[in-house]
Amino acid sequence: MNRILLAFVFLYLLLTINLYSQACCTAGTSISSGGERGVIFANFLSAAISFQNNNLNSTYQSTNKIEDPLKRSSTVNNFNLEIEYGLVDKISLLIILPYTNRTRETTVTNTETNTKEKISFSGKGIGDVIILGKFQIVTPNILSPLGLALGGGAKLPTGSFEKEKDGTRLSIDLQPGTGSSDLLFWSHLSYDFPSLALSFNASLLYKYSGSNLDGYRFGDEVLLTLNASYAIVEFWGINLQLKGRTADRDYWNSRFLPSTGGTYFDITPGLIYYEGDLSIRIFTQFPLYRNLQGIQLAISEMPGAEIRYNFNLE
């Protein structure tokens, strides 16, 4: 139900906002991650390294922000290596290889000394690789700056989901990988105002999750991004994103798990420096809305940065 509602919100925003698109080396270009960008031209290669620091210091029960009963906090540092290549006209292939470092702290009471102490757990390593093929359905031009692309791919279980501490396996939320193969379905819409140096685009990604060898299945997800970029002066621009995510509950041992799944909306302002084929973007994500199943930790803020370079291999 949450996925259907989010999809309707996505379609409503697309149909009620006038969107126009800027000419560049890509169709529907935005200074954002590869999953939020359109198809790149044939024989072009886009390479990027990005970093995100996810701080989970807020706890929610449904839409209410509460004090965490277990006094938990968590940090997830993500490093992504991203390569996208234009195979032929209107078709490109995106590969994202993540490295993640996850930590969680919980405050417990020592029954012998009757004092509180913090216990820390962490897991790090290479995550699950993402492979996404993109196909340009409608190509923007001078007369019609609308662009539309569709695609699909998979998330493959390259990351470990069996890391241990002191002989005990870490919980699944601390593992760098999920152990499952997931199917991805993707769409991208762009429309720009070239004369105003203003561009808009939107992307929608649906993830159909598989089960790992333990029989654990993460909930299916819908990811939505609405993106606007504006060139302020030469070499500098600003970027604003509205991001939505909705996920079903996880499934394991013949039951849906409590305190999993929910709906999130975030806003992400960013500053862009671009010169030739080089672009650098710094940003911070802030929460707008949370509606979570059970009691869950949620991201309170997420600063990050990305550096990207486009190569013309013709």
C-alpha cells in the first residue's frame, strides 16, 4: 500500500510541475548518483567516487519521534565507486561497487556494578554490487527537451552477510552485504529550461528482493528522487533533491519481522562546482517525514560528497 501511495505522489508531482531540460553530454543530466542520472552518450565513460556519512540518532514509532528504549545510536559510512559507459547510441551500463562501515552502540546496565556502559558492534567490507542497464526511449532535443529512459538490472550478493565478532555472527543490519540477489526496475524523466540554466529530472527505482541462504528476505523497496539544479555563476551551481523511500517488512522464519519497513521522505540541498568534464558536489540530507513499522532507528542527517569525471573515448 505504501508503494502504491508513493507511486501516485511521484506521478502527481511529474504531471503538475512544468519541467524543462538543459543541453549537455548526457540526456537528462543531473549532478547526482548514477541511479538518478539519465543515459550517457555512446563511447562516453562517467567515473565517480562518493562518500556518505549516515547518522542514525533518531528513533521513531510510526510517525512519532521517541526516546530510544535501548539507548541506541548508529553510524553507516558508505563509499561508492561508480562507472557508467555508453555502449551504443541510447544505451549505457552502470556499475556501482560499494564499501561500507557500519557501527552501532547500545547502552546497557552492568548488573554487578549497577552502572551504565556502552557496547559497540561494527561490521565493514565490500557491499553488494549494482549493475543497471539504461535505454533512452525519448531523446531530448531543441524542439522538445523532454527525455525519458527505462532500464533494469540486479543487485548481486558480492558482500559478506556472515561476519562475526568473538565467534558470534553480527546482526543482518551490521553486515556489509545482504547475501541475496535482487531485481531492479528503473525509470528516468528529464525536462529543462536551457535559457534559465535550470534543469529538472526525476527517477524511480523498484527493488524486488530475493532471499539469502539463511532464508532472510529484505522487504521490496521503491526509491523516488525529484531533482532540480540551477547554475548560479560560472563554475558554480546549486542542487535540491526530494527523496522518498518506502519498504515492505523483512521476512524470515515463516513470518514478517517487527520493526522493519516504513516510509521516508528527505530533502537534500547541495552545492556544485563544475569545470569542463569535472564536477564536485557536496550535500547534506535532512529528514522531512517518517512513518515506520514498530520502533526503529532512522537517519537524522547524512552529509556527503561526490567527485565525477566524464571521459570522451571516441
